[in-house]
Amino acid sequence: MSVPDYLQCAEDHQTVLVVVQPVGIVPEDQFFKIYKRIASVSQVSIRDSQRLLYIRYRHHYLPENNEWGDFQTHRKVVGLISITTCGPAKEWPQTAERFHGQKEVYSSTLYDSRLLVFGLQGEIAEQQRTDVAFYPSFEDCSDVEKRVEDFVESIFIVLESKRLDRATDKSGDKIPLLCVPFEKKDFVGLDTDSRHYKKRCQGRMRKHVGDLCLQAGMLQDALVHYHMAVELLRGVNDFLWLGAALEGLCSASVIFHYPGGTAGKTAGRKPSISQPADAGKRHRPGEHMILGALTANGISADTSTEIGRAKNCLSPEDIIEKYKEAISYYGKYKNAGVIELEACVKAVRVLAIQKRAREASEFLQNAVYINLGQLSEEEKIQRYSILSELYELIGFHRKSAFFKRVAAMQCVAPTIPEPGWRACYKLLLETLPGYSLSLDPKDFSKGTHRGWAAVQMRLLHELVYASRRMGNPGLSVRHLSFLLQTMLDFLSDQEKKEVTQSLENYTSKCPGGMEVITLPDGLKLPPVPFTKLPIVRSVKLLNLPVSLRPHKVKGLLGQNMSTASPFIYSPIIMHNRGEERCKKIDFQWVQGDVCEVQLMVYNPMPYELRVENMGLLTSGVEFESLPAALSLPAESGLYPVTLVGVPRTAGNITVNGYHTSVFGVTSDCLLEGLAGVKSSGCLVEVIPSLPRLQLSTSLPRSAHTPQPMSKEELSSTVSVQLFNGETQQLTITLENIGSEQIETLELTSKIVNTKEKVFGEFLSWELEEASSHLPLKPGQAVTLAVSIKVKLDFSGQESLLQDLNDDGISVTGLPISSPLRQVLKPRSETKPVSSESAVSSDEWALAVHTRLGMLLSGRVPGPLPDYCVRIC
């Protein structure tokens, strides 16, 4: 044998082997559809007996393996089911001839055979034949399973007859010497009458009968025969067959201890299809008579139910020791490499059930070094894949990944004329869990790094190369992006340059994006956002400039408070970090105005990093992001970046993150996925648009600019010098520079005096003419004439002039009212400030604040002199 069966397990020793093969041209899908139905009959309860017969099906089996049937009977093909299609009746002779030719291949071991013919109708199909079943089509074949059961029962008849024939001690008859193929030439010329030779024959026959008993469902008898065979063969140093007897003893003990099987869930023993009432009518003439005779003689009773069943059974610990001994005997024979390898695999499956992983790894390590001669590349791939699965079975995940990666590399070996890059890529993907590697970047942002980074980077490079050789540059970009994002901290400066250069080469042909890539086998590769290129340390939403900030009028605010719900204090504050990040900010943005978000970023690369198309990701309202491009110096440290945008609708807006384009890869970076990012809040209210008013005066600007009295106040300071009693006209021009019309206008004045010693009104105006131009549409302007008249009484106030030194009168613009209650426009429309100022708010009032200031040059006798009054 040159090809091992890696799927074998200990309980396969009690199965009979049936080969299912097509004859002629049979559609592959139809063949495997019928094969699946046949294979569903995996065990059959024998009539008039408590025994079960287990069947193992194969659709491909090498005839040379069949030659080892005497050594281990479960390797012998005892049943053949052929599937064929036949149209016209004239094709039937040729089909029958092919069927007979197929039987000749396994004729030396075959017990029985069946031919299933699909498509043939007419006189031939109506003939009743035991070994041939005719069906009109592949769909119309409801009794396939029943015919297979009949076939299995006929196999049991022959099996039981052979067991009885071999088990009977025929004194005087010479026992034949059973041999494996490579032994036949070694026994030529031996003395067949020697005691040593006879004991060898007896020992091998005992072992062979043990196999037949195990297949026939007689476990206790099998254990007895195996023990006798071991004693006989050990006495003549027949090590190969001694190993086989020990392995048979182990298999029978495993079947006793683990009735559920050792090959996993798929190999569990299930009840067979229930036997129909007329099962006895579906046998060839004479079969029922034979079964009755066997029962009458008491032969078919299952002796394994007798008291003392476990007397000859090995303990779980002894099973492994005997497996070791058997494998050591197999190792003495070069031509028994396949037998030795399969025994190792069976022992590993048993140890996996016993949860003895370390001992199982020793068997697998031995299996790695078993020489099977010249194996094809396909056989090498299969061998490494099975080793990987077995290591996975015992919990050695990294070792499993190692052998699976070896199998992947074998798929593209230089000796293969057409390398299988797709198979290589698929196997490499299966190695990822063993190396603690996931293709989801979220798994790498939750804490410390797991696994060996150097091995993981090597594996990712191999995935990139395999996907490129597959002709899928999109996969290469995704894996290379993942490598750069997750392994950035482990890359040297030179490796960073090489990876980014490769990424730019790939993205020049296939740009990277945020779409999910679905592989042919259904595996989904999530997008990989570049959250480390650049690294963001803090996010801060900025308030609007002072001239564009909306403010509520105090009177209106009081109305709102009167209808508000009562305040209830609670010492219990329920919050979490997510709520802190998404808490509402205490200022507002305005629909249509340019809003800003400041990010503190860091470039971890050893060279200049160019970030293109960087903008904000928002939700809640319609938002127009104005992308920016920036260039960060190498290892720049914290660097401020301001991202801007314009909200187009009102409501609550949440800044969820930002998007970038780096090295040709577009990334959507969400703040919730960024570790260590400081944020004062990302939720802000956007109020509807409000009018914007620009104020200018006819007077020159003052050199003295007083501080605003409140945050709602915007000052435009002008200067004029008047004598007491003098009057001068001040022209105020109000221009609507926004997109909302102004419908009402209010004007108030107030004397500003900290000393509280001056009383009187200095300003007067008429609003009727200005109000007649309302509503003031965008782009329109209106003028307002204000009369400034100085009239002060200084009698009896000798110290007044000294106290009012350095005071003045200021003209200050405050918001103008609009019933629409709307806000501002972008700052880009704001005009340069000279003697004008742009103001806006929820409800506005225009107030002229006055402050008196008198310049005293001295007090002299005689008439009261004229004093100069400065109005600012």
C-alpha cells in the first residue's frame, strides 16, 4: 500500500468495505446523489439476530490496497455497487459486460455485487434479477435504500459462513499461511512442517478469525481470538502480524469503551432504517434457509452479551500502551509505513477522546517522520492537511496552523506545473485562528496584541502574494491595508516604507475602499479604516465666531423658563463613557454657517504623510463636508487640524468621525473605534438660519474701544467731539447681508455711567421712515438718522467734571428682531470691519449705549467756559 486512508479510526475494524462506482458515462451530480442515498445505509440490523453489520462505503479504492485484505479484513472489498445509465435496449449487453469487467477487479475478495441501471425501460427492465435493479430515472428510485439493505444482508450471509469455516478447528487439515503482498517471496522454500511454521500459521489465522468475528458483531469472540493470536505470534517473533493482532485487540476494546465512536460527530453510530415486515421475502432462494440453520445451531447469537464481557477487554490506559507496541512492530518493516501511519492516526483519535493531548502529540510527531516513499504533491498536501486537523482535534492550534500552512505552500511548489494559488489562499485563511490572527481590525483595538507579530506579518505577506497571483488586486489591497493598520507598531522604518510603497503600487490599479469583500466560499472581509494614519488624540467641536453666534433675548428666555418643567435634584447620576462622548454641547451651530471641528493628530511614519480628502462624518442632519488635504511632517507630534462643513438642515447633529484617503485607500474612521481619544462631546444643536445685519455709521471710528458689557454685545465704536448745547446728526446704515429677510426693527438707548452722577438723554431718532422699508430683503439696506444733542447742567456740581474724566458715549449695535427666529450665515460673507459690524440673534434689539465724558481744562473766575464733550 502506498496511499494511506487518513480518515480511518479504530471502529472501522468492525465494518465491511463496499465500493460504489459508476459504469460508463454517469453525470457526476446524479452519481453522488445516489451515492449519498446508498451511504445513508451505514448499519443494518440482521434478521433473527441481535447483531448489527456496519458498512463503510468508498467511491474510489485502489486494487493494490485490496491485497492487504487478509492482513486486516476491513481493508478487503467485499461488496460492489455499480451505477450506470442505459438508454436503448441495444446498449444493455455492452453495459452488462462493463459491469462484469468491473467485478473482475475485486473478484478475489468480493462477496456480492449489485448493478443499478437508470433509464432502461422495456422487456429487459421487466426481468426480475437479484443482482440488477432497473429504474426509469434518477428521480424515480424510491426503493434504493431497501435494495441496499438486502444487499448488505447477503454480504452478512457470506461473512458469517467464512467466519464459521475459519473458526472451526479442523484437526488434521493444514492451516494456510496468510501473507501480506511483500512477504510472499520470503516464504518460498520454507519448511512447512516445522513447529515454528505451524505456530505462525495458527497465530495468523487466529488473528484473521478475530477480524471476522469483529465484523460479524461478535465482540467477545473477537477479543478471545486476538488474545490467543498475540500469544502465538509473540512466541514465533512474527512482529508484523503481532502488531496487527495488538491493533485488533485495541480496536475491539475501543469499540467496547467508546460505543459512540472516535472519529467525531459524523461517525456516531445511529440506528439503521427500520426493517420492513416483509424483509424475509426479499432474499434469494435458500438464503432464508441458511439463516435459519445458523440460528438453530446457536451460532448467530451475540456472545458478547455473556457475563464477563470485559474480561479480555483492555483498559483505556492499556489501549494506548498496546497501540505503542503495535506501532513499534510496524516500524520494523519498511513496506508497512502506511499501516504504521494509520495506526498512529487511530491512536490519536482515541487519545483525543481521553483528553490526553500531550501523548497524542507524540503519536503525531512519530507520524510526521514515517517515510512513505515517493508521494505525489497531492498526497503530500493531503498528509499535511490531515496532520493539521488532528493537531486541531487535540487542541494544538498553533501546531495545526503550522502544518496547514505547509500544505498551502505545497500547493504552489515549484515542481507543480500549474500551481494552485486558490487552494493555497484558502488554506492560508484557515491558518489564521491558529496564529491568533483575525481579519477584523476591531479585534486589534480592544487591548494588548495577541500572538507572535513576526509570524503574523509573514502570513499576511503570503496572503497578499497569493491573492495577487490569483489575479485579485482588491484582495491584495485589503490584506496589505490590514497589515499596515494592525502591525504598524511592529514594523521597522524600512518595512514601513516598503509596505506603503507596495500599497501605493496596488492602489494605482485598484483603489481601496470601505466595502465588504465577499470571497467565493462566503467568507466576508470587513473594511480596514486607517485610524493610525494619522493617529487622532483629541476631537473638539468649536463654537461659531462671536459675530455669528446666536443668543436668546432675555425676555424670550424668561417666557420659556415660565413654561418649563420643575427642576428635580437627584444625587444619582447614571452615565457611561459613551454618553460622555455623545453628550450635548452647550453652544449651537447655525444652519448654513461654516462649522469647525479641531483634531489633534500625530504622524507615526518616519516620513512625510500626505492625507487627502479629509472630512467629517456626521449623522442627524444633512451636512456638507468640505474636505481638506494636509501634509504632516515625519513623526510630527501633536498637530492641530481643523475640519469644516456646513449643516444644511436644522436639528441635532452628531460628529461620528472623519474620513481620509491615504496611500490610495479611502477610510471611514469612527470615533467610537479610536482608543485614547479625548472629546468634550460630539452632539450639538443646529438651529435654523437667522438674518445677518451689517451696521455702519457716518462718523469716524474711535481709537478707544471699550470692552463689551456682555457676551451678547458687539461694539462698533465711533468718536465725535461736541460742545455743550451743540447738536450733530449721526447716520446709521443697516444692510441685510444674509439670506433671511428682516421684518422688524427696534432701537433703544442707554446712558452708560459708572459714577451715577449724570442724567439726561443725548440721542433721539425717528423709526417710521426706516420701518417703512421693512421687511428688509437680502442685499437691501436702510439708513437711520440719529440726532446727538449735548445738554448738561453743571450748576452746583463743582467736582463733577473731575469725576467724569475719561468717560465717554458709545454707540453699540445689538441684534435685530425677526419673527422667524432664524440665525446666521457663513463667515466667508462677512465684510472687513471698519466702522461697521455684522450682528445676529434669536431676537435682537438695537441699543445705543452712551457714556458721557468731559474734558476739564481747569476752573477760572467769571463766566462759565465752554467744555468739549467727546462722544465715543
